[in-house]
Amino acid sequence: MTDRLKKLATYLEMVADGDAKKLLGAGFDLRKEPGRGSGSTTTLPAPGDFSVKHGPHSGQVIVHAAKLAGANSYEVYYTDGNSTDDAIVWTDAGTFAGCSRIEIDGLTPGKVYWFRLRAINGAGNGVWTDPASLMVV
């Protein structure tokens, strides 16, 4: 039985491709990585080295940031509005286990989007990065 569960967990991780929401939707708890306590009470700062680049496919961007010690996951939001307006509606692009290469698909080519990212740990949501803009191709 244990072998079957391990195989199922491996399969689910592969299918979810780093998307924590998909893993949580399967009804399983997320695995804790070594050295990353989920009980941290310190709010994480904004991740550094934040960038957004064109992906290899039309309508796709790649979000990147430096990994933060103590982070359990990362959230990405985007908008096609002016990022300095307080009334902007941000769209949730997903929650991801890592932040070195997050692919966001389904965007409209020729449109300028603003993106932001934050880390999450046991204390809750961290600080957002400053928004970065990119015209999607």
C-alpha cells in the first residue's frame, strides 16, 4: 500500500507541474521540503531578482525570482491595467512550489501586462515584489 501511495504522489507532482493549487485540489497535504518549516512566524520579504520575460510560445511569459529561504510556495498575480491605480483588479495566475521558472499562458499578444509575485510561509503571505510590465508577444 505504501508503494502505491508513493507512486501516486510522484504522479500527482508530475501532473501538477509545480502548481500547489492543483496538488491541494487532489486532497493531499503538500510535502514539506527539508529545512523549510511551515511554522515560521516571520513574514517573508519580497523575493529578489524578480523578472518577467517572453516565453517560447505566443501569449506566454516566464516569471522568475530568487528563491527565499523559508518559503513554502509563491503566488503570481497579473493585470492589464495601470499598476499604480489602487482600484486595479489583479488576476491570480496560480500558486507554485518554486519560483525559478513560472510559465503563465493564455495572455493576449500585443497587450501590456503587469506582474507581481510574493512568497508564502507559515506566517502567511509575504511582501509583493514591485510590479514588472511586459508586452506579450
